[in-house]
Amino acid sequence: MFSDSVDSIPLDFMPQVSDRVALDPVVIDRAVAFSQAMPEPIRWQSYLALLALEGFAAWLETQTLPIQLERSDARLIQPSHFDVPAAITHLTLSQLQVCLIVASADREEAIEVPLSVVDELCQVAHLYVAIAVDDESGQADVQCFIRYDQLAQYRQDTGLLPTIHHTYLLPRAIFDADLHHLLLFATGLRSTAIAQAVPSTTTSPAIQQILLQPIINTATWAQQQLANLAKGLHQLSNEIVLTWVPPERQTASAMRSAQAAATQPVANLAAILQNLRSQGYDVPQAVRAVYQDVLMGDQKLRLSIVTWQLAADSLNEAEQEWSLLVIVEMVQGVTPIEGIRLAIREQQTLMLERILLPGVAYEIAQVIGFLHEQFMITISFPPGSSVTLPPIAFEAQ
């Protein structure tokens, strides 16, 4: 049950809330660049979802109430069909998990919601916000929202079944169009006030998700991480190793604890690189490297990304190359399942693929490309879900 209601709260003191916001041309260009890496059939829907995220963030910034959107773990849930909207998950407003759904600009009677963000426990949010994007005018329209408990209750009461494209068609009438309520929830509602998700009997499709971080420029990792983490820079055996985690506001004591917790994976990476050198791999002593923990259900992998520029005979930048070395480890204490795959692509071309074998400490993959080329890394889990990292680009210093 939802026990904290805002229906009885007087709203006379609240300023008028505009539902439309202009999109910065910079974020539009960023969304264009990011969506170009998506498969062509779902590129448009992914682009709209990225703009919906930027529009929602910009809309919150226009409000008088102090609301912070935490988006460091934001993920794009790729649509299952070219005509199905994408969604953005793993956003946080105060204590509340938020999912953004792309809705039609003409406010159709039904809002289409991907099945996975409602039925998969790892994707379920407290609030679902419908946002329309007008690409031509460069505006986003925050239309309405619905609490998870209301959505689940409607599904149960009506026996709602998914469409053939693995979505739910929800009537707009069950959504709350009063954006004052959304702002009040975001500023004062405890997450425990909304009933938790329960497993659904509906079979959800495999989840294809992309971590929504900017295109990673390997030449500026150090500067970015120093700005974000202050003490996140580690120097081990002449190798620059950076913890790739979102910035947090912490006390000095908490930051020291975080640094101590990061020591083990950093040391593991340094040991792996030294072991690879002893096996004949030509890994320079000075490299750029980060690690990222990847979660999918009860599976947890540690993904280390190591890059360096190759020695070049030519001064022509177009002929110079860089190396991407990817190391995948199963996190200690997690029982791996069979069939986990690592794939590296250059645009839509599959460069290589590796299968992680149970019992093997780590798996490695290496590709070499010209300086202008970008690579995307995808980890696939049986029976078909996947996590894709943002494109990795190299720019010589």
C-alpha cells in the first residue's frame, strides 16, 4: 500500500510548474553522436530516449525546489522493436528510483511502457515519468507520471497482458498529470512508502542495456578522474590505474575508506598486466587503465580496460594506431554461469568475441585500431541480456 499521499497537501504556495523545457544544442549533438553507435533499426528511439533524459534533467534545474538527479548509473534499455519506445532506468531522485518513458507528443490515450522495466526486479522503479520530445523545436515535454504500486495494481485488477513487442499499453488516465505531485514526491517521500516490486509471472524478453556515460576519451581519463575523485589516482608499477566510478560527496574518512576498498582490484589489475607481460604480451609499463563492475542479476563481473598508443613509423596521424586490451574477471564469491560472452565492435562490425569459461580466473581480448576509430564493449549473459559500455575513443596527448 502507498501510505503517504499528497492529495491533502495544499499547493497554493507552490509556483506554477511549466512542463516544457528547451534542449541545449550541445546535448542534442551529444545524443546524436551516442545514438549513431546503436543498431540502425533502434537508433531513432534511442536518440529520443537520450533527449528525454537531458530534458528531464534540464526541467528539474528550472524548479525552485532543491532536487538533485543522480544519473551516474543511468542505463538505456534498448527497444525490442523499431516502433517501440526506449526507456532510461537507474535514475535517482532523493531516495526514489525513476524510469523515464518516451511518450507521444500529441498525448495519445495510451502510453507504451517496455515490459522489462515493470516486470524485471533489477529494472523496476518507484516512479515512471512520461516525457515527449519534439526533435524539430528542440524541446522536451514532461507530461505525467505514475507510481509503481499504482501501475502494478492496475495490471493486477485488469489482467493486463503485454503486446507482441513486449510492452504494456497503459491508459493515460491512470497517470498523474500534476507535476507538483512529482516534485513533492522527489523532495519528501521515502522510498519505503511505495510498495516493493514482486516477481511477475510474465516472461520478459532479454534486457539489452547500455550504460549512459559520455564517450570515453582515453587521453583525458586522468584529468577527469582527478577532478571527480581527488584521491582516485593510483600509481602502481609505473601504471596509471584509475577507479572508474561516479563522483560522490563524501567525508574525508569515507573517501579514505573508498580508496582502501579500491586497492584490491587495482592491485589485481597490476598483477594481471605483469603476468601478461611474462607470457609475451607487449604491454607497455605506462598505460591508461580503468575498471568497471558490471552487474546483471546475481552475476557480477569486473571489466578492466587498458589502452595505449602504438609506436608509429609514420608521422601521419591517420596512419597511427592504438591498442585496446579488455580483461574480464569474475568477482570473488560469485558463482559464474556458462555462456557469458565478451564482444568488441567497431561501429557495427564485430571485431572479436570471447566466451568466459567457468573456473578460468580471467579472459582477455585485444583489438588494434587507428586513432580515429572507436570501440564498443558488450557483455552478454544467457539467455540473451546484455550490458554495453559507451564508445571508447583514443586521442593522443
